[in-house]
Amino acid sequence: MSDLLARHRAVMPNWMALYYNEPIEIVGGKGNRVVDADGKSYLDFFAGILTNMIGYDVPEVREAVERQLATGVVHTSTLYLLRTQVELAEKIARLSGIPDAKVFFTNSGTEANETALLLATYARGTDQVLAMRQSYHGRSFGAISVTSNRAWKNNSLSPLNVHFLHGADRHLTQFRGMSDADYIAACVDDLRHVLATAVTGNVAALIAEPIQGVGGFTAAPDGLFAAYKEVLDEEGILFVSDEVQTGWGRTGSAFFGIQNHGVTPDMMTFAKGLGNGFAVGGIVARGDLMDGPHAIGLSTFGGNPISMAAANATLDYVLDHDLQANAARTGDILISGLREAAGRLPVVGDVRGRGLMFAVDLVDPATGAPAPALAARFMEETKKLGLLAGKGGLYGSTLRMAPPLTLTEDEAREGLGILVTALETVDDEAR
Ligand code: PMP
């Protein structure tokens, strides 16, 4: 064990997961690559779990932060006006497509979801909330209540009364072989049944990820959210789209994930990539909800000047360089390349994704069962070959890839080569 790892183990909680048999220390980064303490370079296909949205050491972001630092003001208080906060809020409100939208900034996605849950429960005067199976929204008391993925839900002391709906969990026996239309009808039936038999009084909101990130980049079929939204509208239930992983053009086909479904939510939460590594999150919501009678901010630190400088520069970069189109282009190279390879690799159970958010399920070739041990092997292989990937899903057998949106076509092809080589190695070993 390295000295640093031993010191980490001594003073940091044992539940803090570290990737790889020999965890790496990242000490540098440029473009879409990072360098570890041994000087080894990696193409970053997980972008620090989607936080480094436009890569590393981006001059525009660095200079914006340096300009703010030079003013001497790192943070004062949200009790005073801050120009960059207003400017960023204006941009996000416009991009959201939500009518009369207002924005509140937090430090993280968890805080953003906590704010959404507060606003929705205040607005509707109830503790009843709907969420999706296999979801992940964070681990504060409110956010963990709407998280259904057991691996991330270590307690059940929920302050909310949550009912979980079907969406991306269509592998269940009762849904197998159904057409999308039949599946959606069955889900809507279930929603109506939950509303008629399980909830007490008003329901505040449905919170959902357009593509479930931690759940393994799994998604409900097109049409499901639109069908749910009709029922929610009938009942006056709010719809919150958690865009922490799917926002800012990552899916290639829309700027926010839920826009792929033709649905305008009442609120969206966001975080991660917007600050390109600087801590920022937030919520964009209908003005009447944001200004509701009991609504209050979650903390005094969200929207600090450094994060606002970084976030403004990052968002401008995404828009100026049309990185949504780049995500579509480079994502297509990767997803179609992986699908082609999957045809000859029995170890690959599924390839799915949208833009630069794509996943591979690894299965035991003999039984088709999820194969978490093979996913761990794949991670070691890609590390050796110089690429950082992510892992997760319900069974720890899903490989999750989400490179910076700045990925070039050459880097996409280089990364594809590494992914396919690693899959071939794992496939060989699994037989
Ligand atoms: N929502 C989703 C969809 C996420 O993926 C995450 C983080 N993985 C969160 C919320 C929580 O965000 P944060 O870690 O910034 O609190």
C-alpha cells in the first residue's frame, strides 16, 4: 500500500470508495487528459463523474476565476448583490424553457434536490412525494428519501412519504417482451393506482432523472415522462427533473435531458459540470414556486463569486463551441463502435446511451447474469491502457462513460480502441 493510501485509510472513513486495486492520485490535467503521481497519462472518460464538463486547465475558466480572485473577494454573503450570479441566473432561466423561471444556486446537486423537495412540499403542503425506482438524488435526509437504489440508501429514516414508480426497471419479469406503448400504459396504470390507493391527500412532486446516472445510465422509454406528466397535471403534482448528470447538452440531442422527452418540468436541478470542477449546483423553477409563501434558501454559501465566475465561463464555453453538437457527434462514434464490438463479445450484455453518456453492461457469458467481478477487471485493464472509466449500476456490473463534452473525434476513436481492447481481454478471460 502506498504511503498516501495508508494515511488516507487512517484518517478518512472506510466507506469512502476508491477506484482501482492500487488507487491513483491525480496531480495534473490538460484538455481531456489527467496525469497521476507516477506521470502516467489517462484519457478521462468519466470526467471526475461528469464534473469536468469541458476538460482540464481551460484558459477561459482559469482566467475568469483569477479575475475574481484578483478582486480580493472569494465570498462575502448572498445578502449583497452579485453581478455574475444574476448573469448566470438569466442564462439558465432562458435555457431552461420553463416559463417565468427563477434560479437559486447551491453548492452541490444534493442541496439542489433538497431545495426542490422543500419548495415542492411547501407549495403543496404535504410530505407525499413520488420518485422513480433505481433512482439516485443524493444522500441528505430529503435526497436519500427519494433515492431508491439500496447500495446508496443506508438508512430509512425518511422525512418524506415516498412512493416509487416504474420507469427504467423494465427488466422485471412482468414487463418483459412488452412494446413501449404497452409498457407505458402499464406504468401509467400503476401511477394512477398509487395515487388512488397509497398516498394520503396531496402529492408534492415527482422527481426523476431523465437518464439514471448512478443507476447505470438506464432510461425510461421515450413517451413515459410525457404520459406521466399528463396525470401529474390533472392532479396538480409538480414535476422535478434532476439534470445533475444529463444537463448542458450532454445527451447530444437536447440541452437538458428532459427536453428529449418533449416535457417542460416545473423545476430542474443541476450541479456538477456547470462549474467545471468548482462547487456549484442549483435549481431553476417556475417563478411562482420559487417565490412561494414559505420558500427559503438552503444555505448562505451557494452562488459564491468564485463558483459563479467558473460557471459563467463554463456555460459560455459550452454554448460558444456548440458542445451539444460535439456530444452528439463524438457520442455516436463511441456508441456505434461499442455496439459493433458487442456483436462478437458475449460478455457484453447491453450497450446504451445518448450523446456522451453511455454504458456497457457486463454479463457472465454462460448465464447472462450481471458480472461485477468482470467490471472490476475491465477497470484495471482500461487503467493500464490509459483511460479512466466509471462503474456502477444496480449490480456493480455496468461500465459508465461520460467524457468531457470537449472530447475530439480523434480522442473518441482512441478511447473506443481502448474500451474495445479491454472488453476483448475481459471476454477472453470470462470463457
Ligand atoms: N443527482 C444526481 C442525478 C446525481 O448523479 C448526483 C451525484 N452523483 C446527485 C444528484 C448529487 O450531487 P452532488 O454529489 O453534487 O451532491
